[in-house]
Amino acid sequence: MDLNLRADPSATETSQPSASSTAAEFRAVQAIENDTQFVGAVAGLLVSFMRGRGGFVFAGKAGTAPQCIANRMGAGLGPRVLYSPEIRETVEKVLASGAAQRSHVAVEGGDAFIFICTPARGKDQAGLAVGALLGPERADSIRECEVLLGLISELFDRRTRAVEHAHVRTGFERTKVLLELFHEAGQAEEYEKALSILAEEIRRFVGCHYVAFGFGSVQRMKVAAVSGGGNHDHRGQTASLISRALSESLGVESEIAWPPGSGFPDSVLPAGNQVELMRAISCDAMVALPLKPDDDHDAVGAWMCGWKGKATAFRHKWELIEALTPHLSVVAELIRASKPRGLRGKVEQAWKKSGIGKKLLWIGLPLVFAGAMVWPVPHRVAADCLLQPSVTRHIAAPFDAVLERPMVKPGEVVEENQLLARLEEQDLGWQLADSVTKRDAKIKLRDEALAKDEVLSAQLADLEVESLALEIEVLEWRQKNLEIFSPVDGLVLSGDLEQSEGVPVSKGQKLFEIAPVDDLKAEISVPDSDSPFVEAGMTVVIRLGAYTDEEFSTEIVEVYPIAEIQDGENVFVCYARLANADALLRPGMRGKARIEAGTKPLGWILFRKPINFLRLQLW
């Protein structure tokens, strides 16, 4: 930008200023904070101190045309002098070589002027040059003017150093405060307590009424600490409102303030309606900022300040708040990393508060637990069991007849040769009488045929007589076997025929099912997951629902190799023989079985099934 600052026409006619006034004016120029005003003031010094016709400040890079960013020209000089090729070439040489240069400049209607130029001295001033245009009357004092020009060019370096010193001092003071804050927060034993102390100390340092910290993402922002000390309700309405404001700041990746028009810089965006939040925290205004260490790292959360009164009373703290934010991000992350949280924090706190005895107990308990987990204990496979008869006899009807009367019911214990049922004799008597009558008639026909010498008729009649004789023999046998007896001692399992009296029965029709009860078979349904650990010969202990106070011990005699589906589960059926000399047990009784499957570590027994379930479900 060009600054055309006209010098006082009498500037070139005044005498050289005194040393005290020179130093005072130098300090006044050096103290100017605004960069534009500072550069213009330097151009004025080139005229007033050197009694020159013009003072200039140029900016540019080697190989590019320099630009005049500030100038002050005396009377009689127009802006065309800035475009003089001699001045441009001289400035380019200064910027390229970094050394002072001089040249003669032809001015319209007058003698040639002298232009002296030198680079700006000091750190970070590359690309700046200062120059003075001297009249012919100053030809005898060129050396002195060049020395004075060098002194004026050093103002840039002095100002840079002063700014750096101020920044260093401010940074040191802020670092000191942050270290003190971090030290205070570091004294806390728990993560939540440390952040709460940090929030309270920041509130005092900034001079606001309320401070809150939150960590997480836009979707899941958790309020970690608020000023004021004590615990806060993470699930309360206030925490929800604070979380919403912090999420908004994190979502837009910028500072937000409420109410709108608070006078903050343009970079601070207006927040959404925060009236409820202001009411909840008893404040009139707030500002929220993302906790972001630098541009190369993502934000870890956000923090907010709230204060009472007008925002204008708080605006002067903005620079401090903005400068604190990246440091707070680092400090908060250090606290999160160094302070235990959740269960770990409670355990560490309890450890610090414990005496020697409790600490030894804390150390001993894990060792005892680890030892217990590897200690071998009996591995017992649990399964359901069902008692079944070892042998079952089926009693069927010996011939077609009518059931006269059943003599036993299911569930009754019977002995060998005990009467089970009786068949009706009436139909058999009728059939027998009919067959005897037919036989006698055929015998008479045979005898008559023999008397008449009818051999063929006699033979046919004789065959029919023999057939009827056999039929009579069968009917007579049936008459002798109308009673059905039990072939063995045992229990009637089925054959409820009370409602079947007088009902015809067919030959081979099952009437009763009888099983010996002195020797039963236990069907043990082993779950699929336990089947690899069960084999024949293992001891099994059975406890039945009917006799819960008794245990029956036996051995596995057979493991059926094919799985079955029972109650919707895959099981392998094992068989074991169970003596029942006193006949206490009955087929159909259910219970539980425990199979002794050797020894395994206690940890394996406790955690095998959950681990296998997770392996199968997460595979």
C-alpha cells in the first residue's frame, strides 16, 4: 500500500534537532503499535532528521519490482519521482545485495538529486529498504547522511526486538500461571477432582463466573468438570445444556458466543439460543472454544466461560482466553493421561489410603486368585437323566377273542405266572359245539358211503372229519388258555383295559407291557459341548426328583455315537445300569446326573463355556 505523507515545507530548512529530542522522537516512533503508522513515521524521520527532500520505505524481493509502502516528500516534489528508473534500480540493488547504495536522480526543472538507500536492519526484515532523497546542497554531507540513514533503518530491528521481548514476557507470565494451575491440578488424586480444580483455577485467573470442560465428539460430548468444586451431575439438565453448547462449538470448529452482538472479533460466531443455559448457570453471557492444541491435531473437546454483566466488560479478556486454549488442551490431555479414571482411579485411591496390612491383602488376593484358577479340581459334567427298563416284555392276545376282564392295571407290580386278563369262553363254546355237530354229521355221511361202497364219497367225508377234528382240537386248546399270565416278575408299564371289557381283540394285539424292575437303565442326555469329555467306564452319580436325599452311583456302559434332539437341544445319550433290588425306583423317573470326567483347572471349568460361547458367536 502507498502512504503519501506530505512533509512540512519548512522541514528542509530547519536546523538539525538536538540529541535529546532525537532520542525522544526515536522512542516515540519505536513505541507505535500500528504497523502502518510506524512505517509512515519512519519515512517522516528520513525527512526531518536528514533535512532531505523525501523519505521512502520500500518492500519487495530480489528479482521483483519493489513497491513503496510509505513515503513523505518535501515541497516541489511530485509522485512521479517514485517512478524514477534511477530510484527503482537503486532499490533493486539494495534488496538483491543487502548493502547500501547511492545514485543521482534527475528532477525536472532542477539539478540532479542524490538518492541513498539501505536495507532495513534486524531480524525478519528481509525485503524492506529505506531511502532518502537529498538535494544538491547536501552533497558535502553524504557520509553523515548515510550513517544517519543506517541508524534510522535499525528502528525496525529495535521494534521487532521490543515486540519479541513483550511477547516473551507475556508468554513467561502465562507459562508461569499455567504451571501453577497445572501444579494445583496435579495435587489431586483423581481425574475428576484434578479437572475440577483446573476449572476453578482458570475461572479465577480469567476472572469469569463459570468455567466448564467437556471431552468427546460432537455426537457424544461429556461434561468432565465445572468450576466451583464438588461433584456435578453428569446426567442433569445443566450438564446436558453445557454439553449441547460445547458440541456446537466443536461442530463448527470455531469459537461461539452468546448473546449475539457481544462485540467479540469476527472469528467468533454467534451461538444458538443459550437462554436456558444462561439461566441454569446464572450467567448473562458465554463463550465456548474447541480444545485444540494446534492445527495439526484434532480437537479433544471444548471449554466455555460464562460471566455476569455486559459482555463488553469481559471482552478485554478475549486475547487471554484465546491464548490459553491450546495450552489448556495440552494440560487437560496430560491430566487425562496421568490421572486414573473410573474403576482404576478408585482402586489407586484405595491403594494410597491403605495401610501395610491392607496392601499386603491387596497383593495377596490376586496371587490367591491366580493360584485358585490353576488348581486342579474334579470336573463334573452335569446332565439330565431318565430311568428306563433294561428289558421290556410285550404281552399279546393269543387268538381272536373277546376280552372278558383285565386283572391288573398299569403301575402294578406282578409276579411270574400271575393272571393278567381273562378272555370270554361263550363264543368258543358255541364254536366248539358247532364244530362237534359238523364232525358227527360228517362221520355219519362217511359211514353211509362205506355201507354203499361209495369209496370216493367216503374218502371226502373222512377228510372233512379230520379237518373238523383239528378245528375242535384248536378250540379245545383255546378253551384251556382263556387266561393270560405274566411271563416274568415286573411292573406293568402299559395295558389300561378297564374300558375295554367285552371288546373283541385280535391275535397279536398288544395287551400289556411288562418290564423287570430289579435292573433299570438310566438314559443320560449329555450336552453337545460336554460330549468330548465323557466316555464309557466313567463314574456317574444320579439324584432323582423323587428321592432328592439319595444318590445312586454307577458307571457309564455305553455312549451312543449319534446325537439326538431333545427339547430343542443337541445331546448325546449315555447309558448306565442301575440296580433296583428293593424296587424303590420306577421307569420314567427323572433326575440329574453328575459324570466324574477327571480333573481340570478351576479357571478352565469356570470360564470354558463363556469363552466358547463368545468364540462361536463372534466368529
